[in-house]
Amino acid sequence: MLADARLVAGKDLRIEWRSRVGIGQMVPFAVLVLVLFAFALDPDRGILTRATAGLYWVATLFAGLLAVQRAFALEAAPGVREAMRLSGLDPAGWFLGKAAAIAVQLLLLEAVLGVGVIVLYAADLQGPLLLLATCMAATVGIAAAGTLYGVLAAGLAVRDTLVPLLLLPVLAPVLLGATRASEAALGNGVGDGWSWCGLLAVFAVLYTMLGMTFFGTLLEET
Amino acid sequence: MTTTPTETTPPAPPASSTSSPLTRVLGTLAGVGVVLVAWLGLVASPRDIVQKDSVRLIYVHVPAVTWMYVAVFLCAFASFMWLRKRTDGWDVLAASAAELAALLTGLGLITGMVWGRPTWGVYWVWDARLTSTAILFVLLLGYQALRRYPADPQSRSRMAAVLGLLLVPNAAIVHFSVDWWRGLHQDATVSKIDVSIEGLMLFTLAASFVVMGIVCAWLLVHRFRVGWLERRAERHHLDAALADRQADADPSAGVAVGGPSS
Amino acid sequence: MADAVVLLDRFPALAGVDLDVARGEIVLLRGPNGAGKTTLLRTCAGLARVVQGTVEVLGVDLVAAPRSVRRRVGMLSHQDGLYGDLTVEDNVRFWARAAGADLADATAALARCDLDGRLATVPAARLSAGQKRRTALAALLARRPELWLLDEPHAGLDRAGRDLVDRLVRDAAAAGATVVFASHELDRAEGLATRAVTIAGGQIREDSGAPAGPIGVERAG
């Protein structure tokens, strides 16, 4: 199963590398969102600085949506889905592979955005370890839930509008947790950042398990 | 298309309505119950000192929210059973329960907001209860959206079943995390009905729990039956299509309707 | 398979099909468009939903456990099933490894299909239709399936390509695999096949010969 996961992740990332959609589209999009927020909220530094964590994660979340859509658009090429079903790949492995590829892309995005935020919003990093842990946990959660709901809607033509509708409410707690934890890491939040990080980890583990369980069922005959 | 299915396969006479002795009893109880609770709630029970008449909304709001959770659990359970057994009944039950849940959620949100206006001065506050209910509402709307999409029915049932099953963990996570979040701001208590409930008010509340439960059951039974009949209609369609298909290449042969439609 | 009824989007594409195929046979499926040939092939691959009857492939009951047989079955369908952004090489390697074969098989398959030269590093999206078909064929070959299901394998290929298909099919059957293919090109197809089955309206109308007797692994009803 892990070998299958590695294979699928490798394939997705190789495609990504060849086509450069992630770098070419997702990252500029996310940076653009950050910039637009700066336009919308008066760059009276007060507001932007306080809202930094939230805006960062909203931008990441939207980019995550794109990543999920893209990941399943790959499989929408004629005959590919069927070939995948026919290939005998372990569905749980397939799920892990896809989620891993999405997670990798998101992590890279978050790194870039992190730099963007520090530069554009003059953020001040105080708890790098917490921030790192938060990013990891949140990303895995987003990738896992995204892959699960992505495949759920994947066969449908309305996929593009349905996935956000299904995925965003599910990811609301991730947004909540990641923002609170990041705020604590940036030194301007209340509450215990590590506890929120823990919540993110629970979410990530839960959705990974759920994804591995249900991916196979959802692939059948769709 | 040639002959209609009902002429060639005579099943039980087609139902002309979804009522039955059970639903008539339920319906009557519900009707009487609603009148009784309305009287109790609007007239007989006293006003609250602080909240005055708006406290009467809790007779609708609290039961609605409670039964909403029940409906969500029912949907998840039915989805789980469908994944195990793959029979139509569980699928229809899940769909009906989800619709009921969506209805109750909407009701809970609206009553919550209407109650909020005179109490807090605004229609919406970001307190734990309202926020997590709102997210649950969106989750349920997503479920409805998935159900409505005219995909291949078997796939649709499968996708909806997984989604339905996931409703419970999602709702739980949302509820828990939002509670925790708002707990930090000590707003959580605002949505708790702080009135000291006793006497007639308590009785009315209990009565309205029961009555709302009966109304929900009545709605659920009818909705389930409608869904069930829809499935039966699809089966007949299959038989007719099967017959047509066989006649496709062999027009001279008699039309033999295909095997058991289980 | 016995009395199999297969639904395609609520439409009964196969309406009661009985078919027995023995190992090593090369079976041609022929019939008008819409007769159910593609659906029959897909059913054998475990990709279609059987609502009635039984289907057993390579000794495995497909209705109960559709997934278990997939690594041993290879299908060439109308659609290529190739990732446009990956090169020919990458595609064949991926599909081979997904089915449990190793890189050597993939390389050998590429060579046999004349894809190991300049074409190997071309992204699949830039290939012509015939070249894509050959790539899909190589992907199938690399998996070394026990059952080959080919949906109009000659379509879209040039003369050399069609000869390649015939060679591959004969070699595969000689090595013990079973081949079932659908085709409209009856001259070439009939020369290739050991048995011909005609389908129309979702049912079998003619069958040029049931197998002589159970030989090793067979599909029984």
C-alpha cells in the first residue's frame, strides 16, 4: 500500500513539475489574495497586523481548494479514471499518494506565503516551532479532507462548485485552529497555541483514517 | 416506448397517497399536540421577567435543535447501514432524515435569530451554538446539493452515504472547536437559556419536545414513503427498458419482461 | 457469465448474456453499434455493474469481489487512459508499476511497440491518435495480463500498427493468455480470432464455437 502511495504521489508531483500549474497559478493566486486583503482592509498597520494569521490561512485555504480541484482534474483526462480503477492500485494507497502530493504543494505554497506575509504585513515571528507544527498539521488535514471530498464529487460535472461547498464547512475548524495557533506563534493571540495545534493534529489523523477507509468505496463504478 | 409497465407486471395496486393508519394516528396526535402546545406556549405560560414574551420562542427553538441532532444521527446511522446492507430502504431513510434535519436546522436558526433580536439587540452573534448550527446547516445543504445532482443513482447513493456518515464527525468537530473558541471569549453563556425554568414553563417545554417529536416522526414517515415509491417507480422503468432492449434486436419475438425486480 | 444483465446508466446494455471462454482462446466480438460489445468487455474487467446473473473471470466471481482480479486483466478501451503531461515512457512505466510489473517489463514493452526511440520522451498530449493508441497498447503489454480485453484495437492505427496488434495478440495467446476483442474490421479480425461471437441488442445471437472442454482457468456461468 505504501508503495502504491509513493507511486501515485510521485506521478502527481512529476506531472506538477512538468506542467508548473502549482507554481504558475496557485502561488500567484494566493499572493494576490493577500494583496487584495491589504487593499480591502485599510493598511492602517493595526488591522492588518492583527488579522495576519487569519488572512494567511484564508489565502492558503483557497489555494488548497485550487490544489484539490487540480489534483482531480488530472484524473479527468479521457480514460484515466477507468485505467486507474483497472490498474489494481490499492485505494488506500491511492488516497495517501494523492493527499501527499497535495500536501507537498501546499507546504511549498505556505512557505512562499509566509515570506509574503512577513514582508507585506510586517509580521513578527516569535514561535517558529509552533508555527511549523501548525502548518504541518493543518496542511495534512486540508490535504486529507480535500482528497476525500474531492473524490466524492470527482465524477460529477458540477464538481467545481460542489467541492468548495462540501469542503469549506468541513475545514472551518481547521481555519479556526490554525489561525489561533498562528496568532499565538506570532505573539498576538490569546489562548494556548499548542492546544489548538493538537486539535489540528486530531483532525488530520481523523481525516487520513476516514480517507483511507472510504476512498475505495467512492471509487467504485463512479 | 410501448406498453406501460403497470399493464405487464401487476404488483400491489399503486398507492394513491402515502398515508396509512399509522400516519393518521400520528397526524392527529401531532395536530392536537401542536394546538395544545401553542395554547400553552402562547397563552397559558407566564412571561419571563427579563425576556418577556420572547422567551416563548424557546418552546420551538430548543426542541427543534434537539430533534435536529437526532435527525442528523439518524441520517448517519442510515448511511452506515446502507453501506453495510446496500438496500434501498436505508438510502431513502438517510435522505429523508437529512431533509428533516435541514428543515429543523433552518427552524432552529430562525427562531434563534428572532429570539436574539429583542434579547441581544442584534440578529446575530457569533456565539458557539449559533455558529456551529450555521455550519451544520451548510453541511446539510451540501448534502442536499449532492442528492439533487442527477448522476447515476447507485453512485449518488454511495456518495451521499459517505457524506451522510461524515456528518456526525464533522458536526462534532465543528461544535467542539467552536465551543472552545467562544469559550475563550466568555460569550458561550449568552446562548444558554438562563431562565430558571419551572412549573408551567417546564411542562410546556417538555410537552413541546414530545409534540415536535411526533410531528417529526409524521413528516419522516411520509417523506420516507414518497421516496420509497420513487424507487419502486424506477424499478418498473428498468423492467420496461429491459423488455424494450430485448425487443430491439428481435422484433418478432414476444416481449418477455425480465426477471425479478428485487 | 450466465444470464448477465448489465446496466449502463439505468439502461440495460446487456440483457441476459451467457458466455463461456476457455484459456488461450482469441474471441472476436462483432455486432452493430450499440449492441453491447464494449459493455461486455467492461463487465469482464469488473468495471460495469451486474444487476442479475453471474460473471466469473479467471476463477473469480466478479459480482462479489470486483477488485481482486484487476491486476490480472488488461483493457484497451476507446479512450487512451494516458496522462497528457507525462511522456510516453513515464506513462508506460507508471501503468506498469501500478499493476505490479517492473521497469524491465515496461522497457521491453516500449521496445516491442516501437516506442523506444525519439517518441519515448514526448509528452503524451502531443502524440497523434495512433501513437497514443500504441502507447496504451504498450502500457497494456507491460502489465502482462492473463486476460486481454481490447475494444476495437485496430481502429485509428496505420498498417504497421495493425500488424503490431495482430502480432501481440497471437504472441499473448500462445503464451497462455486469453484475448477477447471487439472489432468492426471483420476481414482482419476473423483471420486473427479462433472464435467469433455476434452480439446484438444486448444478447448473444451467434457463437461460432464453444470451447472443447474446460481447459485450466475458464469463465463459467
